[in-house]
Amino acid sequence: MASFNNARPKNLQKLLQLSNHYRQPALRLQQTSAKTLSSCCKQFNSYDSNLTQSAADADFSSCGYTRCRKLCGCSRCVSPIETSAFHVGPYSSPFPVGFTSSIRSFSSSGSREEPRESMEYDVVIVGAGPAGLAAAIRLRQLCEEKNVDLSVCVVEKGAEVGAHILSGNVFETRALDELIPNWKEQSTPITVPVTEDKFWFLTEKRALPLPSPFKNHGNYIISLSQLVRWLGSKAEELGVEIYPGFSASELLYEADESRVSGIATNDMGIGKDGSKKEIFQRGMELKGRLTLLGEGCRGSLSEKVIKKFQLREQSGSQHQTYALGIKEVWDVDPSKHRPGLTVHTVGWPLDTRTYGGSFLYHMDNHQVAMGLVVALDYKNPYLSPYEEYQRFKQHPSIRPFIEGGNVIQYGARTLNEGGIQSIPKTAFPGGALIGCTAGFINVPKIKGSHTAMKSGMLAAEAAFDALSKETSQQPSMEQYWSSLKTSWVWKELHQVRNIRPGFDHGLLAGMAIAGLEHYITRGRLPWTLKHGKPDHECTEPADVHKPISYPKPDGIVSFDVLTSLYRSNTNHNHDQPAHLRLRDVNVPENVNLAKFAGPEGRYCPARVYEYLPDKNDRLELHINAQNCLHCKACDIKDPLQNIQWTVPEGGGGPGYSVM
């Protein structure tokens, strides 16, 4: 059975010293209830008083804690953990999940001067999204049902659970109904049922109504970042250990590298020049008998696993295809607010060769979520998804919804669009791929949270069965791959498999194929359409296209990039190595600029990339990594795949709260 190694109060004191040295703001540790302390951890009370006294100068209002069975053995016990890499910070999480952190970390793969300390679990989950948290909850539910104790850890790179979560989102509750049947009786952030569906074909000046294909009756308009916070609280109540603010930067393997054995978090305290700062601390190894990767779209560890174990080749799947979603949440005039209204559009501002569409959802509290999704197989290098979204808001049928309101939050994220054709084998030696890491979005539905959650639940059930067997063999996740292919997830994706690739032939042909499949054949055609070239290969040379002249922002409904970026609450420590890396430093100027007119500055929705003149007035690429929204568009769309996205220090990136 997994347990923490050497949980010692002295390590916490060492960490407090590092924390004080690292930053100026007063430190805070999560609060724990007196009821929890008195009911399950008598031994911890002595640590509590000592810690509070020793930390008085650091402005601690209460003790710090995470779960640890070393003290009294109960699943709800709290105590200081082995803290050489886990640290405290000012981020305020709405539920007790251990420490949250602003001491960030970076993994230096060449840094091997000292060994990393480790903790062992039965299951390590990377990513506190819908899939990861559903998996964690289901695992602990099975533990309670079968009276088995399996330790489950979730590591999340965002500063808190939900900070990196962005989605439309009209939520289908099917998976949640299975996971937590009585969720409606609890205080959940699922409160606005869909009351009206509209579907428009936009021209530049008009909105032509079409029959809505979405069938959203019974679905809810939600903030997914709020929902995962609630799921996190449910997981924590069941005994799951959640660690936000830690980037999983490295996969651990057994000695022969034939099997994944866990992950490692970043080293912390590495300067921009690669040198160790005074607060340098090695990352932590989180070793798991099984490791579930729920990193979301284009996960960095997941891509390595897919390549190493040839998971696409094993499943016979195609490459993944992607889109970039850009989203805002507005606070609008109450007289314009219609809770439960959903509006979807196709057509303008995109041309007929570019797949995409918009959404506009009326949430609660006079809020409207809206955005534009642009497939990344677009051909014109002058196209800017961000600027297309600004144009979209100027449409005479869209602008009245938001004019006079205020933008609360802005963000962007890529999403998988490949469907069932692009799903790799989800089981690998030592673990599995879950959620959008594998790619379970139902593109025609514009929904993926329910399928992601179900995939996590299926993985949890397979993991529980594998770990519960009394055998000398290593636990296997092959059952997960088998059960996934017989689940309603697979059936749902198979039924719509031809709709997205149908749009490779243009908007009108795509809509005809979609209508045929949706209303008549319902997925029963005897063939499966294939995707075209990978997205990065679809970009055509600039000399076959004309530059696009985008209007200047009016500051009322359209805005410049930096104004929007400010609303994403994005932050990275400047003194750290760049997490956006060029495989060949000559490619940007010699290829991207010369042949494609520098597309980096247009496909990125955060002005991370810009070409600026050097002292000789020659344009060269500058990378503003601190602006990064973690959308992964650069890792996907760069024409020669020259940009490699890696995880930055834990806790960096956007700080979404209502996305």
C-alpha cells in the first residue's frame, strides 16, 4: 500500500524559510476545521501548535496540512508532508486540498547533482480537470464500496483547481448522473438549464436562422472551471490528495524503460540563465503503481507516451486535428440578459474554406459566455483567430447582446477535433490516457466534458480491478481500453465520425454531409471519412494569399490583445527558463517569416510571438513567454513543428475563475 515517505515537521520548517526568502507577500496555509482535527488526528494537534508558533512571523492564521496516514492511519488524517518540493503559497483555494503555491518550479533534466525525494501512491493522476477528478472520485468510491484502501494523488499545474480550465460550456450531465447520482440535491454550480436554442448562418450583415441540431433540452449552461472546483471538493472529501501549483514535467520509468512508474515535478528556483538560485529545490517524484494522464488537449507528457509506446499505431488511428477556441465572459445589462439562451453560428467572419463557428450562452448573474472556435487546419497564414473573434463581435446581430457590458474574463485553449478516427490506444504499460488528452470531444455536439468524465470513470474502474488482484504481475490498464470501446462514449463518437472531416471539402459540402449524417443516416454509413493533412502542414505560403486587413479595436466590444490578456489573470515568474523552445533557432526568420509571413504573431492569442527589428533593422522573433495562456496553438500550428511547448514553473499561467 502506498504511503508518504518520512513526513517530518522539520522539512516544513525548512520550506517556510525557503518560502520567506523567495517572495515578499505574507504566506498563508490552508485552514482545517477543528472538527477534522479533533475527530481524526490527535497526534497532529501537537504539530499544529508548534507550527503556528514557529510560523507567527510569516503571518500564518492556522496550521498547514495535507493528508498523511503516517500519523494515525485514518483516510482523513492531516499532517505536514515531506515538503522538500511541496510548498505553501498565497493562492486561496475554496476547499482543502493541501498546499497551493506560488513558489514555482522548473525541471532541469540535466540536474542530477542530488536525488529527488519521492512519495508513493497506488494511483497518480496528472491534471485536475473533469477526467482526472472523475477518475479520482470513482476510485475512492470503489474503495469505500469494497472496503479497500488505495491512495490516490492528483497533481495540477494551475495555481488552484480550475485555474487552467476553459470551455464553452453547455454541459450534458450523463456522466455526472452516473458518478454522483444525487448531485442535484447538493450545492453545485450547475444552476442554469438551457431554455432556448438558436442556430444562425451569418453573412456579413445578416443572421439567417436554421433548424438547431443541438438538442440541448436537459443540458445546463455552466462554468467548467467552477464545476471542477466543486468536483475537487468532492474528491478531497473522499480522501483524494490534490496538489495544485505543481507541473508534472517528467515521466518516470522502470529501470528497463518498459513501463511508466510515475511522474516528477519541476525543480524550483532555476533562473532564466539556467543557474540555481538560493531557493533552488529539487522536484518531487510521485511514484504510482498506475499513472493516469489527464493533461487536456496536447498534453506534453501524453504526447511523449503516445510516441514512445506507438499508441496511434496500435489503435490504427490517424493524427489528431485541432481547433483554437477564444472565449470571453461578459457582464451585460440585465435587460438584455436571457438566462438559458444559447446561440450558435457558422459562416461569417470565417471564409468558406475555414471550419469554425461561434457560441453565445446566457449564464446566471447577468453573465454571457461567448467565443469563436477556429479549426487549425486553416490555409491562409494571414488569418488571426483572435482578430476574427473581434470582427465577429461587431456583427449587427451579435453586438447588441453585449454592448454596454463589461468583459469579466478572457482566455483561449485548443481542443481536439479528430473524433474517433484520431483516438490512440488509451492504455499503455503502467497507465492510461483519459479525457481530452486522448480526444473524446463530440465536435458536432460541441461537447466533451461528459465524455471526458466517463473516460476517467472507466479508467478508474479498470485501475481498481487491476490493483485489487492478488497477483505477482504488474497491474495492467488493458481492461480500460476494452471497456471504452464498448461504452456509450465510443458509440456516441462513432455515430458522428463523418461530420467533422466532411468540412474538409468546404462549408457548404460539410453542412450537406452533416445534415445527411445527423438527420438521416445517423452514423450508419458503411464508410468512415479520413482527415486531411495534419494542421501544421495545411498552412499555405503567404504569396498565394492576400493580407487580411482587420479593423482597429473600438474599446467597446473589441479590444487589443494585451487588454484581453490582462483579463485572463495570466502570470509567470519572469526569472525562469523559457518554457517555449525552438528546436532550430534559424527557422523563424529563414522559413516562417520568409515563406509564411511570420504566422506565429497571428495564431497566438496572447502576443507571445512577435517579429521586431534588431539594431540592423532586420526582423527577428521575440518570445514573450510570460504572456502564455497555455493554449498550445504554437505547438500545433507552427509550419515546421519548430516550437516545443513544455510546462513552465507550477502555478504559472492563466487564472480562470468563471471560464
